[in-house]
Amino acid sequence: MTNPIVGFDQLPSEIILYIMDLLNPLDVIQSFFGVNKRFHKLIQHYTYSLDLRERDDDQFTTQLFKSFKFKIEQF
């Protein structure tokens, strides 16, 4: 008999994106940023509508900018 319990990260991408669409984009990015490559790809489109002026968490913002800088340098 197989185990009926499925971890969140085992769900299909379509279901995860549906759930993420119900949340605030900034919360999605903060929650899933740096988890793994798959989640990084899933949250990528949320980064286009960010307003970081509302953030008080400098460490998160710095980490996010470092990731963007890496992507820009690769481009």
C-alpha cells in the first residue's frame, strides 16, 4: 500500500502556482525564495510586480537583489 500523504513540494507545478496566485506576491517570494531551483523558477514571474519600498527586512531585500544581479550578469 502506498503512502497517501503528499508533501507540498511534490504537488504539480500547476497546483502550486494556483495556490501562489491566491497569496500576496511579496509573501510568495519571501516564503519560497531560495528553497530550491524548482520553486525559484515558479516564483520568477512574481518578481516583476514587486514594490520593495514597503519592505523593512533589509536582509531579505539584499538577498533578493543579489539573485537579480546574478541573473542580470548572466543575461
